[in-house]
Amino acid sequence: MTPDLNRLNLFVAVARHRNFRRAALQLGLSPASVSEAVRDLEERLGARLFNRTTRSVALTEAGTRLLGEVGPALGTIGAAVANIGSFSRDPVGTLRINGPQPAIEFRLMPWLTRFMAAYPGMRVELVSDAALTDIVAAGFDAGVRYDENLDQDMIAVPLGAPQRYRIVGSPDYFARRGRPETPEELAAHARFSRLFPHGNELPWTLEKQGRVVTLPPHGPFGANETRLHLQAARAGLGLLLTFSEYCEADIAAGTLEPVMDDWCEPFPGPFLYYPSRRLMPAGLRAFVDLIRAG
């Protein structure tokens, strides 16, 4: 029968001390239990490992060979176990996070820049993904989502203040088509579509004082990248519904103008989420603690 690692560790301790009592002291065991374990190991292997008298202990040829081969291997195993333990103690290694581009860009990145400055031993890998990726199956430590898409068994930490959308168009577009003030008027305008990998389009959702109106995209342009939407909006091709952060500079410069702000109410910002508090990797725990501390 193959001996277990505990018996082999006991054997190595006795071999290095050449003394059962000192080996037992090192291991926090009784000399009798160490002696019994070594005897059991010899029985399992079918070879005597030590010559021993009441005065001395010496390795046999078989014991010397076993120590030469097993000793380094146990040292490697011990180092590997110690290194794994560091994942729960020290913020080192890699932190992998998945989430949609706007949430990463405007809410997650400010926290991550602080985190990486505080923990230079950490490497962060971000994957921008509009799909509702299973972070556990895909090998991520955490993800970023909005409240309506969070699984109930996940632990969620808010990433900041509420956000809002804005509807914007170019001065030229409004000069030609007029400025909508209600969802009914908006229905007659060109509305850019947000495209997803499988061809799905994100509808326009508006809310005012508890009334929710959903409009399908309509018009000459669709894309999966907001910066392309902005270029098309500046060119007067239609209206864009996007996060306010994306269009603030254009509004300030006058290249785009907002409409129907009263139908773009704030909504809760995104959350960092992860599957369990139990035995969290030290890097993830440090990042969560940083966010919670503000």
C-alpha cells in the first residue's frame, strides 16, 4: 500500500534529526506515535529504514535512498502549499474582472487605478463584454453588472453614484427635424441602435414619474461601439441614447444638444459582484475592502 504524506514527513524528520525524540518535538507529537508511524511505514514498504538502538538511530541503505528521493519532493510540495496559502494572505497574483464597457470605463477604472497604486504586486485583467457572461465558468474573479442583471446568489458591492442616459442630436439634425418633447414625438425620429454579437438590438427605455415607455431602434444607423454612435450623431444622421458621461464633452462644446432630459431619470450605478465571501483571494478581498471604505 502506498504510504501517505504524513508518514513520509515523519520519516524525513527522523532521518534529518537522527533522533525520534527531537523529530517528535519538531512535529508536536509524542516519540511513541512517531516511532509507531515509522514502523508502520516500514511494514507498508517491506523494508527497514532505520537501524536503531537505545543510544542511536541511523539510516539503512533503503532509508538513505528513500530520503534522497522523497526529501526534495516533499520540500517542493511544502513550498507549493505555502505559495497557495499566500493567495489568502497577501494581495499578489492576478485579478480578472468582466463587465460592460461603460460600467468599466466610468465606474470601475477609477477604483482600479487606486487599487493598483496601493498594491503594485497585483496584476489586473479586464475584459469588456456586453454579454451576461458566467464569470465562474469563464474563470473571472468578479464581474460588473447593473442591478436588474445580478444573480441572487452573488455578493454585490455598489460602484458609485447613480447614472443616467441622455438623448442627444446635432444642431443640424434638430434644425431639419425639430426637437421631440414626448415619447410619441420621439417615435417619428431616427433612433440609433445598439447592436450585440448575435444581432440583438437594445430598445430605448424612457421613464418619467413612474411611467415607462419602450421604443425600438429606428433609422439609418446601428453599431456596437458608442464612439461610432457619437460620430454618426455629430454628422446629423439621427438621435443617440447613451450614458451621460459619453456625451458631456460634446454638449459642452455645442456639437451635440440634449432633448427630453425629463424622460431620462437617474438609475442605480453598476455593482461589482463575486460568488462567495468564503476564502476569498487576498487580491479580491483587498479590492472589495477599498471600494467599501470609499
